[in-house]
Amino acid sequence: MEPFIFPHHYHFIKAQVQSLLNAYAGSTDPNVIRARKEIAQESVFQLYPELTEEQKQLLASLSVIKEKNEAKQFLLRLSPYIIPFPALTEQAIKKMFPKVKKLKPPATAEIPYAETTYVSWFDCGSDKKYVIANYGDKLIGIHGVFTPLPQKGICAICNKITEIGMFVLEARSSNDGTYLKKGNYLCQDSITCNQNIRSLEKLHDFLALMVK
């Protein structure tokens, strides 16, 4: 069976697994637990309109999870079928940011590609945050000044309340040579942000605003 689970789908499934464990921990009512199972199963199946029988059997084992160990084993069985973020090299990253002098890429070997929807890192020396993501069927890279904020807020990418900062990108206007500033709130911790992503909608909205 070929991989078919994108990282954001994997995190969505993990959330459904945790919801099921919470139902067992918080209720002894079989009707409540059965309803939670049905909701979890249907929610996962809806991610894939055209499941093969083999894929369906793999995902259907979600409904028999009752304990943490069973949840762990289920998620391990999914691992071989995750479509990871494309592996990056330092050279490839530098090509994506040709105008940035003295670029300091992240340690590419340490990126958890199987759980990554976008790659991001913060260069404290320049106060800039870098983002690499799939958009328009290709990998693109953007960067902007990033200022961490003292209060929590809603991240524009994962749509969760987290420790955030203001990301501001400066882009040249189309004809007159002036510069425009575009910004939004992003998670300070991109690993946490990736784990919170359940859909690509907000990420694509953010990228559309940044690159238009």
C-alpha cells in the first residue's frame, strides 16, 4: 500500500484518537463512548473520499482503541503510510532565499519531515523568521521580521491560541518601486504549530496574502 496520509491528516487523526481516549477516561456511559467512536471514525473517513479497502481497514482500527498503548500501536501502524514533507538540503534552502546574505539554515537532518506541513526557523541574529511550504504545487520560501509578543493569540497558520509573534514581510510593489509591508500573527514555535495543523486552508490563506 502506497503512502496516502499527509502530515496535517496525521495530526487530525491523532486528535481523534486523543478524543476517544478522553471519552473512555471521562465516561462510563456506553452510549457516550459509542457516539464518540462513530464521530471519530466518520471524521477520519471524510478526509479521504476514495479510500481503498486496504486503507479503510487500516483506519477502521481506530474504533477499537480503548487505552494509551493501543493508541500508540495504531499510530505506529500509520507511520509507513505518511507522505512526509520533501527532504531539504542546506544548498536547496539557500537557493530559495538568493537575496539573503549569510543565511543560516536549520539543521535539515533534524527536521521531523513526517510530522511537518511547513518548515520554519527563527534567526535571532537578524530577528527574521523563515518559512518554506508547498504552495501552488511547488515549494516556496518567504521571510520577514518576527517580533515575539508577551501575550497569547491566534496563529494565522494553525488557527490555535498559542505563544505568538508578529511576522512582517516587506515586498516590492508591482510597478512604482515602493515597498509594501504585509503581516500576521504566527506561532513562536513552528514545531507546535505543525502539530496543531489539521487543515491546509489557513496556511494557504496566509501564503496567498504574503506572495500576491
